[in-house]
Amino acid sequence: MSKAIIKPYEELERRIYGYVLPGVPSHEGYVKVGETTRETWVRVCEQVGTVGLTPQLLFDKLARRSDGKWFRDRDLHRFYELHGITKAKLGAATEWFYFDGFPQRAEELAAQNH
């Protein structure tokens, strides 16, 4: 009889990511900012792949501050809002932010939040 090895604790690596949906007029200028503990591209494709959209990943970073503390996507969302970035009103979607043609600003601010 083989013995099963159970790991009682394993630290998850939380990742923060942002992407845009090129060619989707209703999302023009908006960046989706989320988090995952899995492979980022797999998570993004789960969100948009079934409707045939092709996202463009802007950034994918470890969600860890320079002091070693983990942060959540909602922390970054608040940080964006404190810097004047408007949260989108796109139906039930809550993680889209309007960067007014400057999506690279999403990554720049994410780096500052580190």
C-alpha cells in the first residue's frame, strides 16, 4: 500500500495582469485588471476565449510589493481610482478601467503600486 503525501500548506503566487480587447468598440480605451494564482494567459482566455475575442496582454506581474507583502487586484483598483482613473460601467463587469488611449499607463501605475 502506497502512502499519500499531503502538503498541508503551499504558498500561492498571486499575479496581477492587465489586458485590452483590440477591435471591440465597446471596450475601446479600457483595460481589464485582474488577479490569478494560475497561469495568467490561461485565466485571460477563460474570460474571453469562448466568445472568440483575442485579448492583448499588457502586463503580468507578481502581486508582491517591494516590502514582500502580497496585494490583491482590488488594492490596485483603489490605487487607480486614487490616481484619477475611472472604473468602467460595462454591465456587470467590475474590473475595467478607462485609460483614455494610454493603456501603458495601467502598467506604469501597477509598477508604482509595488
